[in-house]
Amino acid sequence: MAGTKSDAEREIATNMVTILDVTNPEAAHPAARRVRHPEKQKRPDTEVKRKPEWIRVKAPNSKGYQETRSIVKENNLVTVCEEAGCPNIGECWDKKHATFMIMGEICTRACAFCNVITGKPNALDMNEPENVAKAVKQMGLMHVVITSVDRDDLDDGGAEHFEKVIWAIRAASPETTIEILTPDFLRKPGALERVVAAKPDVFNHNLETVPGNYLTVRPGARYFHSLRLLQRVKELDPTIFTKSGIMVGLGEERNEVLQLMDDLRSADVDFMTIGQYLQPTRKHHEVMDFVTPDEFKSYEKIAYTKGFLMVSSSPLTRSSHHAGDDFARLKANRDARQLAAVE
């Protein structure tokens, strides 16, 4: 990610998820003009390291990509992937894979790794659930990922809005499987229960990094609260797949990553993703290390030995990359494990 990009550079992104923000585009422009991260302006600049060869990708320009881009523009959708830059935008859009970011583009948190705008969010768009459902149907998505900014300003953290979006998609596209990537609903009693009751197929909440990094990387969150949230999903509905992801390259030690794997398995999490942290601007947390593809492969092998149903571990892995294909494999792996247990 970079602070200022040319049009060509915007085509080559650093985040692998196609995130569509369906807020009012006219309302989005003033937000884009103001300082994106006011809380980071007094921080000293950090070095933006040159990316190794295995991080770089070609600019997208396939027919499928252009078709998806047209659908996005025709529906007046704002894409964070275009602003933040997504290395997999060509691949994802070519296959019409998309992740919708709901509840606006302004986050109440100020994580050191994230390029989403920080500030006071706008009011919720009550038409958003139907608009998202319409886009899902128009794009013919068989699997969709719904994520959001943190909305600490709302009494329920946005749980009801997640609920309505899930219901709207079920009504418009009953065959579409739904994966949600939620905030932590910290200090929002009853919020998690509402979202789980709406029965998404996959419940994802990212730990993001090892606990020792939370004060500097994710200061508004609490590691063990996030872990307990994932565990609670399984207690409420064991049929829902649970998923969580981390970034590496933030200064973590290998043994800390392995301990985090054990923590996730203790919470009965099914699916783990591990990807390389990429620095959005000089004001964001510095990339401490570019982890090699071989080490990512090592993490994957170890995670499988610990009992995860699915593991995605590579430099360009992001939570929603290949989400549809991974969901099919996730179901197949669970069925195979259940059959083996019976035999």
C-alpha cells in the first residue's frame, strides 16, 4: 500500500480481498479529501521496505476483471481494493469474487496496520442490506464475504446490520453461501448472539497478530476477548465454521505464532489464514520482516498437524482470498473427518 498512487499503481494492490464499500459515493468524496489517519500524523515516518520478488504481481486487465469493474461502477460501489491497492484484484475480479464492506468507510478504531479511514462514522444506510443483496445476485456470487469497519459508536456494534444483510442475501440469493468477517463486538453484550442466530455459513474474526503485539499493533482490541468470541460462536452453533487470520512480518517470533495456533485450536477454530503484512503508508507500523514462501509453507504444515480443517498460508494470503473454493474444501474436509471418526 502507498499513501499516494497513480491510476496505474491503483491497479496493483497490496491487499488481496476485493472489498466493496456500498456507502453513498457522494458522501465518500469529502471523507477521502480529509486526513485519512489524523491519529497518526504526529508519528515519525517509518521506512517502507522494498517488496521482494514474491510479493509483486502484474496489473489486471482480463475480460472478467473488466466486467466486474463495470458492475461495480454501474452500481455506484466504492472499492477499497482500488484505493488501498490489491495484488489479487485481477484474479478475484476475473472470477467475480467479492467482499462487501458494510456500515460505511470510517472506522472508530485506529489499528497501526490498517489503511481504513479513522474518525466519526456516518449514520447507517438503511437501504444497504437490500443494495448488497442486489449486487450479490447481479454478480452471480455463489459465495460472498461480508466485512465491516468497527462501529464502537453503535450500541450493538453493528450486529443488527450484519443480521439484516445476511437475511437480505438469503432472500435474494438463497443458494449463496455467506461468510462474515466481523469486528470484536467489544463491550457489546448480546451482539455476537444476534449475528450467530442469523446463521452465516462461516464466522471469521481475525486475531491479526500475536498477543505481545497488541498494544502497538491493535491497541483498541483485546487478544483473549477475540479468542473467546471465536470459541463462543462454536458453543452457540457448532455447525457454523469458524475462521481467523494473522499477519506476519510485524516483529513476532516463530514460537509466538505456534502458540497462537494452539490458542485457536483450543477455541475449536476450523480455518486459519496467515499472510504477509504490507505497510500502507510511512505513518503505519513498519514491516519488520518479509517472511519467505518456504517459511509460510512450514507454518501451513505445522498448523495442519495441530488439527485445523483448513490452512491458507502464503505471502499473498488474505482472509477472503479464494473464499468460495476454500469453503467447498472446508466442508469436504469436515465430512471426511466425521466419516473417519465413525469408522
